[in-house]
Amino acid sequence: MSSWKGQTKGNPLGYRIFIFIIRYFGITAAYLLLRFVSLYFTIFQKKQHQVFYFQNVLSQSKSTIFKNIYKNNYLIGQVLIDKVAALSGMAENFTFDFDGENYLREMKEGGFLIGAHMGNWEIAGELLKRLDIKVNILMYENEKQNIKALLDNVQTKKTMNIITIDEDLSHIIAIKKAMDNNELVVIHGDRYVQGSAFIQSSLLQKPAKFPYGPYYLVAKFNKPVSFVFAFKETAKHYHFYATKPKLYPRIKNLMDRKIISAIILNDYIPVLEEKIIKYPHQWFNFFPFWDEEQENEGQDILSNKSIS
């Protein structure tokens, strides 16, 4: 069964073509080509996870599935184009609404920002430059190296520090350093990696596995956490959301860590559900997210097989 392993899908030639068009003809021209590319993906590429999402989770009629998948593909394509444009120093082409920017300014002693594979986090990163706080993004390094190199080449200025998730857990040291320096650490809270520890819960009334790691980190370091999102509302306009930061009780033992982690997740899920309902076509978790799509793997941290 397919599962997400920290890699982003994509074709290097496709990236080069779009980077060339963005650079020499502009974002609008790239969007035009994208309409044909999105149609190709909608017709010819595997789409079982999108079908499940629209039909079984959102209860959309079968007659609208093709239209919904096309819009989903077109939006993720636009998000990628906007990402390249922003990294290329063209962020001024976009306008923004801000809900909760004042909350992030309250986090003067640092903390965590938990987002999701929805909307456009790279655009949100551009917004965080407005804050007088250093921002670190926690991410997997398993990107295809040729695609990463292409994106690195167009990036005019690195605006955020990247902390890679490593098997030797060295990223924990980097996170601790960031917390000691009162910095912000960004992590997604919605993508479970096969074989890793998880918290069993539900999203939109369907059982699902959520990664244990993001919530464990918030509980471990005892810093405030805000849930953040940035959604595309028109061709060149985004809406940024951040919730009021919350500081959870300090953990005293292993069971406290598990309980507090689950409490943080329970606070995150209603916010995520609200955003999915409002922006249903900007859910980009193209892997077997819900239990009905995947076999039971990994460990439920609230079960007898929980990790230490």
C-alpha cells in the first residue's frame, strides 16, 4: 500500500519549464499552462486518495468528483508556482489578509507553530518575515535532490532556517537551541509517516492517525503553540490565520507526555476541520490519511504498545 515517506512528488523537467515561464513571462502565463497540466493529471494520474477525500469524507456526489479533483490539482499547481515566485523575490505580487498576526507577536519567548499540508506554507513564511523573531522550519530531507537543487537556484534570499528531521534525532538538539534562543519552530501536524508512532483520533468524523512527533515536541519543550495556515483566496491573494498561543502544563513523567500530546492534538483538530470545510480544495494530503485507506501500522502512543 502506498504511503508517504517524506518525499515530494514532481518532475524535474516540469519544474524547469515552469521556472522558465515564471521568470520570463510571469505568473499569469504559468497559470495558463497549468490549466492543461492539471487536466492531464486529473485524467491520467492515480487519484484514489482524492476520490476518497471528496466522495467519502466530504460526501460530494460522484458527478462532481472530476471537477473537484481538477480544481484540487489546479490549486496545488498554483501553490507551487506561487512558491517559486516567492522564493524568486516576487512576493510583492501577492496581497494578504491577516487574522492573528498579533498573536504571533505575543510569542516573544519563542514557541511552536503547527500547520498542515493545506494552502501554501511558503507564502506564510514570507509573512513571518514581518515578525522580529527568527523562524525555523522542521522538515524531512528526503526531497528529490534534483528538484531541491532547482528550487534552491531560484531562491534569492533564505528567509528561514531549515531543521531537517534525522534518524539520529540530532534535530532535537537544533530545536532545543532554537527554544533557548526564543525562536519559532514550524512543523506540520497532519502527516503520519508509515511505521512511526502516532496518535489515533478522528478528522471530520472518520478515524485517522496523526503523527506523535509534533505534539510530543510541544509537550517536551513546554513552549506556547499556535496553529497557523495560509490559504489562497484569489489568483494573487492569500489569507493568513494564526490561533491565540497556548501554553500547556509542564510534563512530569512519560504518561504526562502522552496525555499532554493528545490534548494538544485535540485542540488542533477542530481548527483543522474548520479550515478544511472552508477551503476544501486546498487539502493536499495525497496519501492514505484516513484509517479506511490504510492498514494499521506504527504504534498508537495511547495504547499498551506506546513508545517510551
